[in-house]
Amino acid sequence: MKSFLTLAAAALPFLHGADAFWRMNCAVIQTGRVDPLVNPGTVAAHAHSIVGGSSKCSKQTCGNVEY
């Protein structure tokens, strides 16, 4: 009986739709003509706005991107 109640309590959130969201307070850390993957080391022909982690830089390469 105890395991049934535990299972029922665990399943309860999935029986009804959730009204929730998750938000991070991120800011634009860079805007510019930087595209280290397409145009490494040079000025790109287009612009990007980078939002989020501050570990990104203009010298980012495919080899040093953390997933």
C-alpha cells in the first residue's frame, strides 16, 4: 500500500497540466561582427548578439566548445 501511495504521489504532477516556466536572467554580453566558427580571426560579414555564458569569446573554435 505504501508503494502505491508513493507511485500515486509521483504520478500526480503528470496527471494534470503544469502551469510553470523557467527563466534565467541573461544579458547580451557581446554584439558585433564576430563569428569565430565561420570567420575565425577576421571580421564577419554579419553580426551576432551573444546572450548567456560569459565563457564565450571571439577566439572560440569548434575544438574548444564545451557541450
